[in-house]
Amino acid sequence: MSSKPAKVPRCPKRELEVDKTPGFTALPTFKRQKLEHQQENFPPSFWDNLSQIYLTTRSLREFDRRTVWPSTPKQPHLTQIDSSKLIEFAKEGGPDLQDLRAFRCPEIEKSDHDREAMPKQKSTAPKTSAYDPQFQQHLIDHGCYPTYFPSAAASFAARPKNFAAIFASLQKPTTSSSALTEQQFNKFLDQNNVAASESETMSGEIRNLAGETHNSARENVLFNNLAGLIMDKKGEESTLSGPRVDSYEGNSPTDLDASVRESLSPYIVPSVDTTRPCLPNFFLEAKGKKGDSDVVMRQAWHDGCLGARGVHELRAWIDPNTLEDVNAYTIGCTYEAGNATLIVYTIHPRRSSNQKHRRISSMPNRRYEYIMSQLCAINMKNNLASFQEGMKIYENARVWAKEQRDRLCYAANLRAKSKKPAPTGTGLQDSADELGMDGACG
């Protein structure tokens, strides 16, 4: 007769102390830290400056902060004490009240020397990015308009002056795109079907789009050297976080005179790693199948505004007389793997007619707004012809952006060698047609 196996006693050391409440799931440490970070809120000035506030967790938290007030504690009953003992006790500084709840330690007045010696503390307020619905409203309120914004300030009439010339440049036939085969198209479809994440999209389809010249682009770069796109009333950067760009193209730092790079570093040198390309004016943001189309558009919009501002500052340094041409010198692209759609935009500055907009440019007495306009959109997975068309447009857009950078760098280097103030109404304005700075640049 077989006997039942004896039960092995559990080791108490292996027992984990967890909450056994039904439905409870313990969060990993990194997720708890992420949730704690998400609970941070923007400063009150951020919400005060928004013309429209979306219903989000942070906006509700700010509403609660402004409407729920702590109850005022009752004043304790003071008994009569001997004033002579109180004076004697106060000579030694009195009691230490720092451990009492709600006690505020009085600030000691500091001398001017102490204030100068104290290091300036950076604001720890959370930054808003393209993933936050308030991000778009924040940019719009400060004169940066996305494509098809329902306003006269950014309607079809607000397209850049050289819009038709740029569009024509994108339609030029290319040898590389016309030579694409059905086999390459099928490979593109296979990569597109498995590109669930953003990184897979960048390593697959984007490599196909760029071709052999992709080594001139830089991927996944944090723009941590540029001045804030929007400044508050105190001249400090707003709550916009620096973008991490999926892919951008600029010129080598050696293409631009060192004095120019140093003078305009917060506008044309995107990274603290100064070996990376400068004067970026071509951007690409991509999303996998699970990506949000609104987010990728806002990312390209933010990138393009920073690039257009950098070009604007460089052109102002070369010759301020060329700033009113209302031409575009910056291109932003988006690619979504879900529907294999490539969209190309232009971003250009123009003088703002709205006096409520704060200065986006750092140059004195100048108010500009930045407008995003859609050039074209194409679904690249319909057939071989649509695939070839998308490759052609992307290649031509990169070539066009490179031509604008080369012309601007050439003009800036001439200006740097002269070491003279830009003359009024003459100088480089006379050679604008040659440099492509005043009119269609195709």
C-alpha cells in the first residue's frame, strides 16, 4: 500500500510580504518612479497663459490645487507668562520650531555679495512635449501654427512665397528612384509590415528612403543646446522640452566660420556635442504601427520651428534686409508605418501682425510667427509607382534643403571675412539672386 508523500514545509524566508487584496498588482520599481514623475505639474504661469485648456490629469490637478484650500488651524490659547523670563529666554534665540508642522523658517536677508555667490538654481518644473495635448495649444498661443490651422494667420494664403518652386523641385525625376524594382518594393512592404515600433521603422523603411547617402543624417539626437523656442516675460525658457529628433540633416561645422557658430550657437548648433551637423533645416519624425499621427506631426512641427528660427537668425546676421522675403528654407517630414504615408512640410517665418504674441526670435524689436504648410503626402505601399514616387520626393527634399544650407553658409562665410557691419540696402542683398536668399530656391 503506497503512502501519501509528506508535505514539505515552506521556508518562511521565501515568503514575500505582498498585499493579498483581490485585484492588487504590485508595480515594479521603475513604474512607480514613472508614476511619481507623472504626478508633477506645470507651474501656474503655464496654465494662465493658455488660451484653451484641455481636460487632462494635470489640468484637473491644477484645478484642485486652486480650489481646494486647507482649513485654517485654530489659534492656540495663550496663557499669561512672566515677561522677564520671556526676555531672558529670547536672548538665547528662543525655541527651535523647525520640526513643527506648517512652520516657515524666516528668510535671513542676504547681502549683495552673498546673492552673487549663490549659484542660480534651474527650474525643476516639468516640461511639456509633443505627447501632451497642451503642447500644441502652447505653441499656437505664441505664434507657431501647425498645418491647416483654422485661422487667417495660417491659412492657404500664408504659404511661403516659394511654395510652388519647392513643390516643383520635389517632382524632378531621379535616377535612383526610377531604377527601383518590384523586388525592392516587396522588401519595403515586408519591413513596413513588421515595423511595430519607432526604432524598427527608423532601421527599416527610413534606411530605404535615404539610400546610400543616409550617412549624412544623424538619428535620435537630443537638441539640448538650443535656446528655448518660447520665452516668458522674465526672459526665461518656457516649459517646452528640447526635442529628441528621429533624424535631421545639417552641414558639417567646418562648413561654417567658427565666429559665426560661436555667435549663433544657441540657434544653429543643436547639440552640446559640437561635432554634430549644425544649421539643421531638414527633419524626419517617424512612427511605427502603434504610433500616434497627431504626435508625430507635432514633433515635426516643433523640429521645423527650431530649424526655421536658426535659419532666420543666420540670415539676420548676414543681412537683415533679406528677412522679409517670406520664403521657406526648412523642410520637415513625417512617416507612419501603419499606412506607409510620407508627408512633407515647409516651415517658414513671417512678421507677426498679432501684438499679443511674445517674441520667438531673440533679436531685438522683432516679432515673428512660424507657419507650417503641407507640401505633399503620398501612400508608398499602393504599388511600385507610388513607392518610386515617395522615394523621389524624399530624395529631392533632402537635396533641396542641402542647397539652401550651402548657399547660407557661403554667404555667412563671406560676411565673416569682411568683418564689417552689414551695409543698409547694399552688400549681400545685391547678390541675393546668386545665393538663392531672395526668391525661389530650386
